[in-house]
Amino acid sequence: MIISAETFKQAMSQFASGVTVVTTRVNDTPIGVTASSFNSLSVDPPLVTVSLNKRMFSHKVIADSGNFAVNVLGAHQAEWGMRFAGMMPDMTDRFAGIDTFEAVTGCPILPDVLAWVDCDVWATYDGGDHTIFVGQVVDLGVSDSDMPLLYHNRLWRRSESLDEPTLPSTATIIEVGPRDGLQTQEKYVPVDKKLELIEGVIAAGMKRIQVTSFVHPRLVPQMADAEELCARLPRHDDVIYNGLVLNMRGLERAHAAGLTHVDMGVPASETLSQKNANSSIEEGMRRMEAMVMQAREWGMCVRAGVQTAFGCVYEGDIDRSKVVHLAKRFLAMGIDELSLADSAGLGNPQQIRRVVQEIRPIAGTIPIVLHLHDTRGMGLANLLSALKSGVTHFDTSFGGLGGCPFIKGAKGNIATEDTVNMLQAMGVDTGIDVAGIAAVSRTIETFLGEPLPAKMHHLA
């Protein structure tokens, strides 16, 4: 069987430093042992490694037979992890009551696991009291489940310890309401009202605000006052203002307006790229490269990244490899932050997790910022998935306002007050006052004369 790189990476994404059971067979007898030292080694060919102590009987069997399988356990399989670790000494048959099936190599596969790989031993390396077995994957399976069994401090866990949360202690919220929140509103919001909203979120503790975009006023009339707004922004040493730029002309305007931080990006959808910028993705990336270089010459900080990274209303699913490829190119430009945008609100928590966990290692110390829409009601669930995957920077919009004028149905960013309320309830500090943001949302709701999609602005 030929194993595709994509399928192999999908199987590996299910292993979140959790618990595996390595299985093999001697004659007609199945053998299994719990092991956590399991890693992928190569995508082409697909190779994995397991490390086993030389004193183990399973070590001898694998060395003699030349094959093994690795089963990634789910959170519901803690009892299996413990029995195959020898923690149930009265159990003489570790496979008792388990309805296994036979893999290509003859190794037993445990049912209902998150993922499994069946391997021929490709190479071995002496590690002193243990041997590192390198297995070439000949067959595999991946489950739709997404709840790994973890082993932590000699205690068997589900996905996390309730006493020792896996969540970060802080998160950075970036308010995009003045730009993304207002850009699709038909009723014009004057500069004075925009300044009132900006001052309101600053009073609530917001330190980073996307205030406008430098686009042609014919395309986005709400942003026609970009220069006037920037000239009148209240000055605070600890508050960072940024603006969205789509091309070199927009970057020049942002620089002339006195902004020191800019955002830019390219869709992973060829169709949207044409609709949004009348150019191909490749043309857009070359444009971004020149813009990043120019911004650097002007001493500006650049956040750049991939739009429609989790789906497109015109093209449907977006190949994850395309998103990773574009992310690598942006990182190579020397940007300060990498953004991933669910511009159409098509992402789901499992998809968010897989994309983030593939990009985080290549991003290194460069922060990843997630821009999430709540179009289909999965915004906060997607944020939590990203948070557990290591992302701590998120765009939000007061009242849940927002949307892209070039994407059909892409309404509603995740609401700032709802996001902050959820994070703080879970013990994640944002430094932002929910009641203060809620007051801002009520102000713009009254001005627009229509209800906003957020929840907390009428509760806080």
C-alpha cells in the first residue's frame, strides 16, 4: 500500500505527546506494551520511531519478527494504557476482552484508537539500555475522534488535568472593530464616533487596535477617512494602532499617516484573490514581498499572513499544504507576526488544531495571530482549539461586528466581550474589562439602530 504524505501527517497529528500501545506478534500470540516515546521521522518515505528497553520481551519479539504497530490511545482508553503498561498485575492476558484486528504485517490493531500505523522495521539504533526501532509505515488508519489520552506526572489523564490546566495564563486580544467591524456597515460612521469607540476600548484596557484600512474609498466607503482618523487618534505610550494595507499605495498612505504597524495578507483561494485584489495568489505574494521590504526600510512592524486559511465560499475546502506553503513564504520575508484568517467562517475546531500544530513549529518565536469569524457559530470553539494548540493572539470585534465585503456571507467576527468573558472565566488573563467593552458595543448598537450578534454586551 502506498501511503500519501497527507494521510500520514493526518495520522501523526493525532499524537499529542500522548499514550501509545506498541503491538507485535510472536507465532499466534499478540504482544503489546505501552510506550510514549513515539515520533514521526520522515514523511517520504513515512517513517516512525519507537524506543524500547532491551529487557522487554516485546523488544526481542520486534527485533526477531521485523515488524510492529503503534496504536494512539484516546481519552476513553485509559484502562488499556494502564493494562499494557503492566499496572494491572493480576491480568495475565492484556488483550482479554479487546476485539483486535490484524494489520498487513500481522500485528494486532486495537479498535477505536485515534490512529494506528503498521510498520516494517527499517533500521535500528543502539541507545544503550534501549533500542530505537525505525519503522517504515506500510498501512495506517485515522479516526475522526480528537481527544488524546495523556500521561502526566505519573497520573493517567484525559485531555487535560482539571487541577493543572493546559491553557496559557494570558492571551493577547487585538480589537479590529474600528476597521473590520465597521467596514461593511451601510450607515456611515463619522470620525468623531469612531474616535469615541476607540477611546472606549482603550479605557477598557485594550492595548492593540486595528483602526482602519487604506483602500480605495470607492471599494470601502466606510474607510474613506483613514488619514483624518489617524491624525486624531489619542496618543498612549502603551497602545499600538495598526492599519490594513492591500498594496504599495496603501502602505505609502499608512506610513504618511504616521502608523508604525501594518497588516497585510493574501488569500489561499485563487478565486478570492482575483475578487479581492484582481491578481493571482503568486502575484499577491510577490507584491507582499516588496511591501514587507519597504515597510522594513521605514522601520514599520509587519503582520502578514494567509486569508481564507480554513475554507472559501467560492472554492470550498482549502488544502492545508497550500496554507503551510504560503505561511513559510511569509515567514521567510522576515515578518513580525504571522496571521491566519478564517475569513469566511468555515473553520472547525479539529481543522484549526491541525493547521496550527503544523505551522507552529515552523513559525518558531514568531507569534501566530488567529482572525476568526463566527459566521456558523463555531468562533469561540475554534478559539479554544487554537488556544490549546499554543496560539495566544486573537483578533476580536466589539459587539461581534464584522465581515468582508468581497466574501459572500462572511459576517461577524468573534465578539470581544464574549471572548474576554470566556477566557477570564477559564482563568486566562487578558487585561480587558468586559463591562467596558460591553458599553462600547451598546454605543455602536444604538448608533446603528440594529441588534449586534454579541451576547455579553447586554449582560455585563
